[in-house]
Amino acid sequence: MKSQQSTQTMKPATAAKKLGVYLPATPASFQEGVVTRAELNELQANPPEWLRDLRLNGPHPRPVVAAKLGVSIAGLARGGVTEALTTEQIEALKQERPEWLEKERATQAEVRKEAVRLKNAKKEKADREGADERH
């Protein structure tokens, strides 16, 4: 017996997340349907005008806003940013350099530095243990 391959589909919210766009800014036809894996792949490979425009100008979802500002999503919330922002709004924040943004960027830099330190420490430990086993 051969089982029939079912088409994998996802909710528009999941597809929007995978595409890195803010769902309420997408066309109604996208928001109201389901997206197949093939359709998602096609959108990623050959983005239509609306998708290119959203990626370029926004509004952007919080993970994208956080990445563009160099802060965490929690840092955005601490800074009072709870809504999607356009590219123009993000650039304005970068120019204004409010105190919360500078503080959150510093925090994020420390988090990244610590992550690298831990990764290197773990690697060194594994290297030492590997050397011990060979002797």
C-alpha cells in the first residue's frame, strides 16, 4: 500500500513569521488563506512586489525591529516599543539614540560577548577531554 503524500500547509501567521513580515500589513488574500510549503518556497524564491515592499519599508514585526536596532525583543519592550515599526521609524530611532536604546544595545553586546566566552570555554573543555583520552 502506498500512502498518499499530504500537502503541508501552515497558517498565514506562521508563513508571515517565516517570511519575516508583519501579518496585518500583508494583503487580505494572504491573511485569509492557508499557505502550502510550495507556496512559501515560491514566495521566498520570487517575492512579489508586496513582499519586497514590506521587507524594505515595513512595518516590520518585533523580531525584525529588534535585529535592526541591535537589541533583544525584551529590550524593545523595556524601551516601550510594542508595535511594529517602519524602516523610517527604525532609522529615526537610530538617529535619535534614546537612552534606552543605548542601554539595551550595551546589554545585548554583553550577552553576545558572554555567549562567545561560554562557547569558547566549552570548546576548550572538550579539546582538553579529547586530549586526555588520547594519552
